[in-house]
Amino acid sequence: MSTKTNIKRVEEKYPLSFYQCSRIYSALSAMLLPDKYNNPDSYMIRSVYFDDYSESAYYDKISGVDYRMKLRLRIYPPNFENVKLELKEKKGGMQRKHTLLISRYEAEALLHKDYDAALQNKDIEKILFENNISIHSMRPVVMNQYRRSAFMHAMNNTRITIDREILSSETNFDLFAEKPVLFPAMDYYEALLEVKYDSFLLQWISELFYSYGLNREAYSKYVFSRRLFENYIS
């Protein structure tokens, strides 16, 4: 059975040096509740992103277009059966995420551009139609993988994540491979901190970020994972 979620909230991103990553990880561990999926201190995420043949998602991001959309498949290795089809919308600092649980068969159909087979699931067809996405104009463009440590605070639905070991490939889209060949996506940073919340960010968290010299940036793992396209094709 398919399950859908629709989440709208604020998202901010802060690239971390090795020193910042180590120190703020220790601080967050002492102050916030760990995510139940931290095993024991992190869990793995792997995603394949789709874009159209005009590379709209890529160019909208680097051009700073106010309203943007990204479509992706996501799993959490070593679990290869629980697949999420996710559509992320961003407008300014706000984001909305639509999530649909689909089967591995349907995910593989999308990866192999067998869209007629995938659209036999009417929930997939509906989420794409409602967001004006013509799936036949889309194809997989990059796969990335990273380890995530997550922390939570109940007030304002606050969630802080630290993503490390960010790897990617623009030629291998085998989402379900046991050990895919992937390459480092980051040159200058150790990790990426993301904070998501409703309404406003708690002051003590803002002060914590300031105390460790964190600078908010419009960082995108998707864009950084597409360096081959950026350097040699675009």
C-alpha cells in the first residue's frame, strides 16, 4: 500500500569544516534527542535525482530561481525494499516535500525509463500530474550517498542533520547495488549541517551556530554531485 506525506517547513544549510563538524556534533549530541534511526550515531541515505532534458532543476538552482522543484528516489541501505519517491518544492526559505512509498519494481521501472510500467501505480501518476511533471521528459541524472546523523527538538518541530561522506556518480544509477562505485562530491568541506523547523528557529540554536562560526549558504548536494556535468557538459 502506498503512503503519502506532505511536509512544509523552513530549511537552512551550513557547510562544516572538520573542526566545526567535530565540535558541533558533540554539542548537539549533548543537547538534543538523537533520531531513532541513528545506528548508533548515523544512518545511510542513497538517492537518485531526475531532471528533464533542459536540465531545469540544475539551472534553476544555480540561477537562484525563487521557486524550484526536484524529483528523486530514496532508500536507506541496507534496506533496499522501502523506496520513497519524493518531490521537493522550494520557494525562498520554505520547502514542501511530497513523499510516496513505492515498490522496488516501480522504482526500477523509473530508473530504466519504463514509465508506462511505473505509471500503473495511479498514486505515482497522480503526484506527478498534480505537480505538472511530465515523467516522459525526465531521466535519472545523478546518484548520491551519504551518512546522516540526526537530532530533534519537539518545539517548532526542529530537526538538525549532519551529512558526511557525501559521494556521487553521474553515470551509475543502480540505486539497489550493494557497493556502487561512487566518488567524493565535496572538496572544501567535511560535512553539511541542515536545520529544518516550523515558524522560527530557537534562539539558543542560532547562538550555538554563531559560536562555532557557521555561515548559512545556499548549498545543494544535488548541484555539487553534478560536477561532471558542470565542468564538461554544461
